[in-house]
Amino acid sequence: MISYALAELRSKHPGVDDQMLYLPDPADPTEYETVADQLWDLLLSARNLVPARSMTGCDLHPNGPVDTERPEGWGNCLLCNQHRRIGRPGVRAAAKPAKAWAMPEPPFFHATLMATRKEISDAVQDLDYRSHEDAFQHVVDLVHAAFVIARELSRPRISGCQRHPGAPIDPAADGGPRCLFCVGDERRRRLGPPTVSVRPSRPVPQVRPRPHRFYGNKPSAR
């Protein structure tokens, strides 16, 4: 199985690598979109080299939405994090699951994609079917990171932000379309640390013993 998946990865990689290599700087968002599609196809082959993982890393909601504003130390699953925020019993804090796909840190630039492309090329070249499991994991994480970067670069980039040049815009932000990363930072500062509502435990009702009642015939007195 490993040898077949590795052969498939090696056959797809050169085409994707050439597509990224010849991207102009900066490229049109539609060009990044084409690269993102090809990287996703490469990821489908690369993930066969490692145990199954998911975007959320959650056993209950493996294909659920990702919480992009999760507090530090919380998991990726938006549904579980919402349950924790409202104090649902049985949902506890947990570190970021190891089986979730690695997410690169924003902001994303053309140079970031090119650096990741170089890392993928070097890592794939060093692979063979006898490689350690960590080497396969590293390749999959790099391909996923490149896919995320290319996908973000494919969004309209007209924010004009000084802190995040070329960042994607949030069309629904207050005051009109604004930098997506700045809007997220402001929202986190405004909300502050997450508050978790803990439901008070209900007192256990006291059950009084009922007096015994005799419903049969009374014994006759002798």
C-alpha cells in the first residue's frame, strides 16, 4: 500500500511543483486557485501514506467546522468548543489533537508558498517506502500547508492593510470590507478570554420513606 501511494505521489508532484515554480509574484488570485486545486489532488494521494486524520481532529465531528478563533489550548472542533463555551457537561479542555491537519500561521504571502514548495520538493525527494513514519507525516503536513496558503492567496486581496499587505478581506466587517486578519485580532481583543458557563449541580431530592399500609384483612383477636 505504501509503495503504491508513494508512486502516485511522485507522479503527481512534478506537475504541481512546476505550476507553483512559474507563478508570477504576485500572481492573479485565479492562478493561485488553480494551484490550490492541484495541491488538494496531491494531498489526496499524500494522505494515504499516513493514518487517517481530519481537519478538526475530533472523534465526534471529524468532518465538522473548524474553530478559527479557538482559545489557546482548545481543540479545532467548532461544535465541541461551542459546547464548552455554554457549559455543556461532559466536554472538557483538551490540547490540540495530534491527528488534526497542521495549519500554517497567517498572514500568507507568495514567498511563503514558494518556501513551502521548496520544502515539499526536498522532503519528497528523500522519501522511499522504507522511510520512517515521521517522514511521511512531514510531507503530508507540508502539502496541506501549501494547499491552505494557496487557497488563501486565491481570495480577493484588495484590503490595503499595512500590517498584512495583500491579506484577504472580510466583506461583512464593520465599516466596510477590511483586512480579515485585523478584524479577527480586534474581535479576540474585544471578547477577551473565553467565559465558560458552568451549570450548577442540582441538589439530590430527599425521598422520605412512606409508612407501611396494611391492605389485607385484619387478624381476628382471640
